[in-house]
Amino acid sequence: MRGTAVFHSGWGRHGAPLHTMLENLSQTGALASAASRPHDDLLDVELRLAEGGGWVSARCVRDEQVNKRWRIAVAFDRVDPAMRSAIDATIT
């Protein structure tokens, strides 16, 4: 599975977007790796996948530091049908 995610919502200095690499993806959430950790629990997530991209709303359910990187788990709250299709095509 290849893809990236950009987390938007009060990240870092001046609310800059947080760019991440996806480690795992499902219809209900994702695990991503990033250089810093989230400051907010409620996020707008831009998914960039080989099979398409789009936006989902999500909430952070876990973050942990591993070897100078952060692993961030998010659960999706709203996913439109086109994004569900792109996720499905990416994970199957």
C-alpha cells in the first residue's frame, strides 16, 4: 500500500499542514508516520493515493514516538463514496 496523507488543523507553528506517509489504511482509519505529532484531535485529512485522492474528516485515536518519528492512528468520521472507492481500490 502506497500513499500519503496531509493532516490539517492547528498543526505545528502557525497551523501548518502535517505531511505523513501512510503505513496502513482501511475504510475506517489509517496509521501514518510523521516528523511531529498532532496538536489537535479533530482533523481534516487529505489522502493522496495511487488510485485517487480526496478528503475525509478524522479524529486522532493514538500517537506514539518511535525512533524520532511519530506514529499517528486516526479513525475516519466522514468518508464520501468516491473516497471509499479509492480506498477500496488501494487496499485490495
